[in-house]
Amino acid sequence: MLCNTRSARRVGLVVAMVLALLGLTAQAASAAAENVKYYTVTTSHAGKPENLTEIAERFLGSGSRSSEIFNLNTGRKQPDGQALTDPAKLNPGWLLILPWDAVGAGVQHGVLGSGSPMTVPSPAPRSTPSPATTKPGNGTKPSGPATKPGQTPKPGTKPKPGECATASTSSAKSNWATLRLAPDQAWPTSKGNGQLVAVVDSGVDGSLPQLASHVSEGMDIIAGSGRGDTDCLGTGTGMAGLVVSQDRGSSGIAPEATVMPIRITDAAGKARAEDSASAITAAAEAGATVIALGSHVDTNDSGVLAAIDGAVGKDVVVVACSSLASATTHNGETAPGLLRVGGVGMDGQWAADYRVGGIDVVAPGVNITELGITGTGASARSGTQYAVAFVAGAAALVRAAYPDLTAQQVAHRIEATAQKMGSGKVPDARYGYGLIDLAASVTTSLPEEVTKANVGGLPAGGGQLTDGRTTLLVVVILLALVAVVMLVLRVRRLLRDDRAQDEDSFAEPTPARG
């Protein structure tokens, strides 16, 4: 009887430990899985009851993305015990999980129900006029004062064919581009480690603390010798900052990459096509894995196109400005591995009057906060070269995450994972494959990718298909399973010992021999 009581107590203690462990595991798993962006539904917005279409328009820029919010929340139990079943019917106090790229006043980031969410900074209001407005056939109309030569065309003038159109400095800085691209969502998988990104433009101011240890000496094509880590115009420095800046407030897309500056402009901001071609060739021979062509490279010149083809042939990803509608020739017929980029603003409008059908992907290119050269500080500018820098950073992320992919496969991955824009068809005549998606570009599995490392069906790069939260959740569950197995074995051993003691206590004594 005593043995049975002892066994019952031991079993009860072990069961209690198992239940407590499972409870803690569930809480940890829930915390790991629920660290998300979310929004608390209010009674009304702008005088009307809230609905998913309006919320998607406010935080994602398009009401058509309401289905994403619905899919994230359908059937999920809300604080009032109800669940989302009708997109048009929302109860005040509901907590709606939002897609990772949601931005705006009211978007919160943290564990649902934690009581201390962190508010995500909101971008500039959508009603704020863009520093550049696009009208078909008229190119880009710059607003505000003109800046240094080579950066912004004077009012009333058009950029030369093949050059990236730029606009003047904006009066208000904005971090909308970083919020929209959300590079932090890609960083658990890749930060561009080991990638050398050549920026072919006006040089780069390597003395800036935000670029310390991430800018090489580079080269000066104009001088024929010397370094490229100086910049008197600023456009190259702005591009470099968007790729590798170490500024905590506005880190570059690929902060662990290195920029190799190649200067092709003179003091007046002018560049010759033959110098641009020489720079591209030199970058490829120097070991660049990605080449970003800035606002002074005429990508419609036959010599430049030949140099681009040569670089792609050496397995280098080349990122260039899309041709303008005014160009007599265009950069459409070239080797795969070249990404033709268009710039867009918060409202999706072009940064310049591009040739229809001449864009592969788009990226932010209007009202972009860039690093200024020594003594000038940061400023907000517009131009396709900034979109080129963002895409070059994306290419660096992909190359670091999937080192076995070819330049053509890297370009394809960036296109295939982009967010559709315009008609929804790919490629769209105005937006190509759409807006680059940094997180998707380094985490999505593409069945069509075939490399030497693609053994057993895993994608190149080791099959990194999860972000940090998912990885944490998997680790927690595995640890919990191991603990449960150990406890079960402990219970079995205790029961076996108790059974043996019971058998010994009830065994009849052996009679003594007389």
C-alpha cells in the first residue's frame, strides 16, 4: 500500500512537471510566433466604420492588398471571443496582424496583448507633393532650386538619353523607402556579407563615419590612376550610403557588403561613354560581384552595352537605369543578368519618363534621404540612381544568401520575388516584375533554380526559408520534445523500481531447513 502511494505521488509530480513545461513551451512559442506588426481596430476612421480595404489602403498603399490582411487574421480568436469572417465587418478593439511592410500612424510592433507595443514611425503623408512629378512625354519636371551640375537638370531642360533623370533636393526628409523595403526582415538570412558592390558614378566620400570600413579605395577612371573614394558631386556617395551605410537610423540595404567606388565624372559632372565602359570592365576584373551604374552612365551606348555583356559573362550582376522615353536607342537587347531599374514614389508614380516596356523591376526613387558629402549633411533627393542602389543592395543580399547562383539566376530571383504592380501581369509594361521584396528575395524557394549545391531538393544557400522568429519557434519546440521524452523515460524508470519493490515485499519467505 505504501509503495502504491509512493508511486502515485511520483507520477503526479512528474505529470505536474510535464504540464508546467508544456505550458511554458506554449507561452514561448506563442511569443515567438506573435511578435508581429499589428493594428488595433477603432470605432471609426474619417467618420466611417473601419474595413479591411480602407486599412490596406492606409497602411499598405493599396486596397487590393486587403486579402493579405484577411488571410493573416481569418478564424483567429479576437479579444472579444469572436473571429474575422467578413472583410467589411470589424469590431472595435480587434487586433489585426498586418503584413511585414505595413507602415503608418497606428501600426504597432510587438507581442500581441503585451500592453507595451512599439509604435512604428510613419512615413511622410501620402498627400505631400512629390519633389518630381511625371507627365507622359515630358520627362521629369524638377521642383525647387537646382543643385550642383550632374545631380539635377535645370528647370526646363531634359536629361540626356541614357542618363538617369534626377530631381532637386526636397525640403523634407523621409524614411518611407526604408520602411517600405523593410531590409531588417531580410537580415536574419543575409546582410550581404562578402559581397563587393562597385558603384560607377562620381566616386564616394570614404571619409564619412557612416561608411567607415565599408568603402574600398576604388579607382579614378578620369585621372587614369588614383583612388575613387573621394566625391565632389555627391551622387555616388548617396548611392553607396543606401547600400552599406552603418547609420543606426538609416542603415544600408546590405550593411555587411563593401562598396568599390569608381569615378567617371569630371568636376562639372560630365562623363564620357568610353570611360563608363572602361569602368564596368575594370569593376568586373577587380572582383566585383555586383555593379551599380549611376546617373552619369549612358546605358544606351553600344560600347557601354558591350562592357555590360562582358561583365555579366564574368558572372557579375549589373544594375542600371531604365531607358527614358526620349532615348533614340535603348538598353533592351542585352545579356540576362542585367537588371533595368525604374524609380517610383510613395504613390507608385515614376521618378522619370521611362520607356514603356523597358523596366525589369522598380524601387524607391523619389524623396530618398541620402548621405551628403563632407560638411553638407543628409538631404532628400530624387532620381533613378537611388532605385539602382536599392536593387544593387538586394542583389548583394541574394548573392550572400545563395553563393552558388549565377548572375542570371540572381537577377531572376529578384524579379520572381518582386511585388506585382500595375496590371498584375508580369512583366507589366510600366513596372516590369514589380517592386523589389528584400525578405522574399532571400527566403523564397524557387523550384526552377538548379545549382551544384541543390542536392536533395534544397534551394541553393542551404534552404534558408525561415526568418528569425520561425527559427526560434522550431528550437523551442525541439527542446520541449526532448524534455518530454526525458521525463517519460524517468516515469517509466520510477514505475519499474516501484513494481520491483512491491514484488519483493509480497514475496513469501523461504522456510528454514531443520
